[in-house]
Amino acid sequence: MSAPPPRRKDAVDAIIDQWAQVRPDLDTTAMEVFGRIYRLTHTMGARMDSAYARFGISRGEFDVLATLRRSGEPYTLPPRRLSATLMLTTGGMTGRLDKLERAGLLRRSPDPHDRRGLNVTLTAEGLTLVDEAVTAGLAVQTEALSVLDDEQAGQLADLLRELLAGTHESR
């Protein structure tokens, strides 16, 4: 039986090695996990920004369009529900909605069931754009995940789900 291939070293390993030299008493397991999650988030965030920029939108704007798209026909939600889903303040949401409305990707209209309320609806152009953008974003994510086989990817997804649930942020 052949020996397993040597484990790849990364920048987090270098940090852990440094801590081991100066503080061998520390258990740095959490640092190894969260350091890699942080670096992965940063790297993938930049890649996703690039993928969505081709469509003239930011990641935050994509999130608004995608939330409307996922809501199903007629692709309409009140701004308050969008804000809650995306964990944004109403002020932060207003800026995104203003930009997307100016671009013709969504429209705001009075809520027929609440005279004080508004609804936000994807336009046909917004629907086309978000469908193309989600495909492009998934291609970037799939490419990054291709270093793992299907079983490893499934295990990673399961482990991250457990970790997220343990932080009480699993909305």
C-alpha cells in the first residue's frame, strides 16, 4: 500500500506554525478552521464580484434580484421582507433598490393590500439578468469546488451546516 500524498501547506499553516513556536500551549484548531473560512470567503467574494460585475451589478445587488427571483412568480416582495431576508437595514435596502430601479431591473409599486406599503417586482430585464448572473456565479463556485470530489464536497457542506447551526445563524 502506498503512502498518502503529503498534505498541502497553506498560509494558515504558516500562521499556526508561528503560534506553535511562541505559544505551544495554545490549541489553534479553531484558528485553523476559521482562518481558512475567512480566506476562502475573501477569495471567493472577489471572484463573485468579478462574475457579477460583467452584468453591471454588485454582489449585494445580485442578492436583491436573486431573492426576488427565488420568491417565484410574480417575483414580488415588500421591501421590509427583502431587508429581513438579506439582513439589511431599510436604509441600506433603499440604496440598492434605487440603483436597481434606475437600471430598469426592478420596479416599486403601491401594495394593493396596504395603502402605506410598497412592493418590489423584478422586471423582465431583471429576470433575464439574474438568471444569467446566477448561472455565471454558480460556474465560478463549481470551478472552485472542483478540487474536491462529490463525496468530499457533500461532507464539507454537511460540516459547514452543522457549524453554522451551532452559531445560531442558520436562517
